[in-house]
Amino acid sequence: MKISIGYLLSPLGLIKIVGQDDSVVSVEFVSHKDEDEVISPVVKEAILQLEEYFEGKRTTFELKLQLQGTEFQKRVWNELIKVPFGSVISYRELAKKVGKPQGARAVGNAVGKNPAVIIVPCHRVVKSDGTLGGYSAGIHKKMWLLEHEKITF
């Protein structure tokens, strides 16, 4: 099991990408580099695709993911990946899609534990009334990402 780490200085701050073998296992906002970079091909590709996203040249990601979580969390994250660039989904709608129509709060908890921000677009989830709701990296980052995708609130 080969772990690799890379960093990207994005318009929203520093992003840490962790890979394992040929998969991305996490993408998160960090305040500083806490480990030396050991960049594998999959981490290099993730950095390139994130750069293209921020430059407005990419609307989907083509990366192999190996995310750690419960089966329910993985179902939520897999459904999130299907939400297209420039679109949003409510927690309630997402709960219905994962077969838990009364589980909006459970879905919200799973969304909040998303280990691969931006790649798994948790910023595209909003409240049923159309308001933003929360974002683990801060509401200002969620607003920036949605505006970047031409979604206005």
C-alpha cells in the first residue's frame, strides 16, 4: 500500500490530496503543509484536474476514488458525484435518492464527512428551502464554489 501526498494552492486556500496506490483517498482544505509531498501519478492527476476546475476548464472529474466510510456514507457520496456541475440538490432529494426518504439529517451528516471535497461535490447540497445550509470548510468556500459554477443565491 503506497501512500502519496500532494498540495495545491487554490483560490480558496491550500488543498491536500492523499492517494493510495492508484486511487485518491482524500481531498481536504488545510491551513498548512503538515507532511512532505510524495507525489504519485494519481495525486499528480488529481492536482491537474483540480487546477483545470479552478481555471474553468473542467466540469467533471475522472479519478479513481477509494473513500473510507460506512456503506451509507459511500451511497451518499456516490450519489453526490452524479450531481452535475452548475446544479444543486437538497438534502431531502438526496435522501430519497439513497433510499432513505426520511433521512435528510442522516444524509447531512454523511455529506459533512465527505473525505474528498470538490471531487465529491458536497458544496452542491442545499436546504429544501433553497438556502445554502452548511459546509465543513466554511460557508464562504461553499458560496465561492457555487458562484464559480454559475449558481447564485
